[in-house]
Amino acid sequence: MLRYTLMRLGIFVGCLVVVWGLVHSGLAPRGLGDSNGLWIVLLALLISAPISLVALREERDRASERIVRRVDRAKANLEANRNQEDAADDTARAQGRTQGQAS
């Protein structure tokens, strides 16, 4: 997941540098008034999103598979804990019944 995030950040930074160069060279329009920095960031986000979507498809799929495995493992552990608690509870109840009958 960290690798995907860093790759995505790298694509964004690359787009940010390109957009900054285009805006300051006059090839792309400037923002209104003091909003030039925000304009550059928003334009870089707009350009980097589809690039990331296409270029990082395999890495995103690998990260997704890792997350699914972690969630499945956590669910299995939770279910094992529940079963263990149920067994302990059933044992305690059975012992309470046998002690109640012996009195």
C-alpha cells in the first residue's frame, strides 16, 4: 500500500512540475488574482488522476489483494476467538449445571 501511495504521489509531483512550468511559461492559463498556486495544484490533480488510474492499475490490484488477505485473516481470527469464547462459556455452563444437580 505504501508503494502504491508513493508511486501515486510521484505521478502527482511530476504533473505538478509540468503544470507549474506550463503556467509560468504562459502556455497554460494563470489562475485569478492570488489563486495561481491553488490553480496549479488543482490542475495537477486533475491531470494526475487519470494517469494514475491507468499507469498504476497492476500495483493497485496487488495492494487490493493484500488488503483483502489481511481482512480475511482478521475475520478468521475473530471467528476463532468467538468459537473459543463460546466453547469456554458452554463448558462453564455445563459445569454449573452438574454442580447444581449434585447439591
